[in-house]
Amino acid sequence: MEFNDLLRLCAIDPGTVALALHKPNKAFARRALCIMAQEDAAAFAAYQSTHPATQQSTVVACAIMASFIPTAEGEMTFVGLHAKTSASPIAPGELVADTDFHRMLMRVTRLKPENVQSNLARFEGRLRFLFDLQHELADLSGRLVVSDPGARNYMRRAERTLLPVVEIARIARLVPPMPVWTELAMTADELRGLPHDWAVRLAEWRGVYLITDETDGARYVGSAYGATNLLGRWQAHVAGGVGVTRELAKRS
């Protein structure tokens, strides 16, 4: 079975559908995108609202966009069907007060808050699309997994793209499982936006950890134990406070 077969079962013509196969180059951006898709719908909508010229032309030509995110090597998980409701050019200064867009940009690019404003101008002139999430196939969100068709262009026409179904999972999941402790590394911003199940795991873990300032290589070794273990200690670091936490806040 292929994704187009599922569209036809819902009486949706694949010729009217754009496939948004979101797969940023950076691993941290892919992880941020998955978290937004599951736990921050407004930021995920901001991510999908604007596209470079080539991909933009595909969205313009289609009434519906089906979005997918990378949750495993060679596989993509279905997020939902989105009907296009409007498209208008982004005016100068339009994004300055858009906190959802700022939050999205910081998560997928690791920009610091003070650098967001200077990066907004590059979006001006692009079309900004608004979408309505559709009920068709909504029960497959986070459950439907398809094969990644590869290639660099992330926006495709459904009628020209084969997406074989890999599985329909019993439990919906858009955020990948938390890495094992030997591979776990996060920024301060990622800690502030942890998915719920990752937070639960970190609250169970205790141990020694390393904090590195990427700007100058300065390091701090700490340990965590107690009621909330690593979760509580790390959240205190990125929240401010006193002592080493205060000094770390200056570097976050």
C-alpha cells in the first residue's frame, strides 16, 4: 500500500496534494521539528507557513499539504493533512511581533533571542500560507510511517511520488525516543522545550554531567540526584538563579 491509496480511500485526488517531507539537514533541527509537531502546534504551523521559491510554487499549485517528519533513518511519520486557506506576501516588519515564528526559528536554527530580529528580513517577500488541519486521516497522525523517497527537494507532488507504507503503529508518536545516556546532548533552549516523555525519563536519571560553552569551550562538571535528579538540576541551570547557575545563565 502507498500513501496515495490512503488519499483515494478518503476521496482525495493525489493531484491536489503537496507532500511536505520535512527533513532539515541538522540533527538538532530534525529533533526540534518532531517536538514542535507533537507539543507546539503553533510553532510547527509557523515552520510550515513559508517556503523557498521552488517549494513555494508546489504549495501554490495544490489545495492540500500532507506533512511528514523524520522519526527514523529512511522513514517519515505522517503528521496530518492541511487545507490551504490563504497565501499572502510577508510584508516588511510583519514577523517582528510574531512570537510563534520567533520560537520556531530559535528551535530549528539555535539562534539566540537577541539574534532573531536580524534574521527575519530574509523571509520578507515570500508567501505566507495559512492552513486548516483536516479530519481525514487524522487518526493516523503519529502512527502512519512511510519510506523516505530520498533526494533533496522536501516538497513534492503526491501524484508523482511513491510513498510506500512501512507500518501503521498501534501507538501514536511523533517525537523519537530519547537517546541513550552516552549520546544525550542538548542545548539550553532544547532543555526549556523538552517533550513530556523525555522530561519523565530525565527525572528518573541521576549522575555526573558536563556543560560546555560552545563560544569559548569553557566547561563545568556537575552531578545530579534527589527528587527530580537530572531534570531538576538541568532545569535550574537554564532558569537562572545563583552560583554556577547564574554564571551559566550568562552563557545560555
